[in-house]
Amino acid sequence: MTSRFFALIPCAGTGSRSGAPMPKQYRTVAGRELLHFTLAAFDACEELMQTLVVISPDDAHFDERRFAPLRFAVRRCGGASRQASVRNGLDALTEFGATDDDWALVHDAARPGITPALIRSLIATLAADEVGGIMALPVADTLKRVDLERGDRIARTESRNGLWQAQTPQMFRIGMLREAIARAERDGHDLTDEASAIEWLGHAPRLVQGSLRNFKVTYPEDFELVEAILAQRPSA
């Protein structure tokens, strides 16, 4: 049986660092809610069987009608952490026929600069991979290690050779990712993304070249930048 592709978008965060009066995924940018641009990119990819949005059980901002006619489903199974939301979302994907051998593309709701071309590039690169991988960018800036005892004083400069900045989507087999998250949780490992869970199992995920436009909206000043990016017509 040929493996299929499913998208999973954890969308249960509060976005407290963004300075917005609501979760940042619902803030209007370039005439649409930020989440709309994320969903539209996945909707344009016919390779995907289903896109599942995971929101908090008490989310009062989400209105499915505002995202019509985009193709997606929503489940109110978000957890207290991203990791919990992803775990619950993986379980919910079984409702749509997903099996352990199928692929899940986990993507941050607050990365609206994702494009269909980037998604297709990830799928094409990893579809035959034994582990899976993530979108990422080589680190371009000089990195400084802070002296924690002295606050904002530099302790030393770190080499950026071989360093990449993780992005999403992160694409792994559903069964492997579920097992990896469960193992990491049992071992008390603090997960920062899906790849770190897979690494915890001893695997080496592959890196696929991402894009600067696919950055994560986090701080108040990010909204102006992402609006300028989204106002331009992306490549298909």
C-alpha cells in the first residue's frame, strides 16, 4: 500500500509574545486572518489527503466559516503544550483513515509564508526517505553565547558551521512520530520540535532547504514584515 500524506497544524497556542489581543493566528494581516494563508498553501496541494487543524477546547476565536472554501478539518483536542497538541492531533488523524505508515507534515500555524512549492519540495525530497525530515535554513548570522551570570554580556562567539535553523513543515511517519513523542515524554525530554523527538529515538532527520519567507511570526514587529511578504503573490 502506498503511503499517503496528511498535514497537521497545531493551533492551540495563545501567542503571548506577539502583543496581540488575541491568539496571533487569528490576527488580520494582508486582509485575511494569518491562519488563512497557512491553510491556503496546504489546500493548494492535492498530494495531501487531509489537513487537520488542532485548536484548544475553549478556543472562542476560531470560526470555520471565515476559512471557506479551503479544504481542512478541525478538532478541539489541543493540549497544554505544542507537543501534547501534536500527539492528540496524530491520534485524531486516524479518524480520516491515516495509518502508522502514512506521513504527517506538522506545520506551525504562525508560519503563513509557507507556499505550495515549499510543501511539494519537502514531500518530493522525503517521500522515499527512511526517516523523514524538516524544512530548515543554514544559519547566516554570527552567533554569540551569552554569559548567563552577567546578563547581556557576550561570553564567546560560536561557530555557525553546520548549524541550521529549523522551520516547518516537519515530515515524519505517523507511527514513528507518535512513538518518538511517547518515548521522549517517558524519559522526561523537553521537546522543542518534532525532529527533536525523532532524534531522541536515535534517528537522523534530513534537512530540506526552506525559505526566509517561511519565518515564524512571534513578536509584534513581525506582523509588519509578514504583511509585506503576504501582499506579494507567492510562487505556486
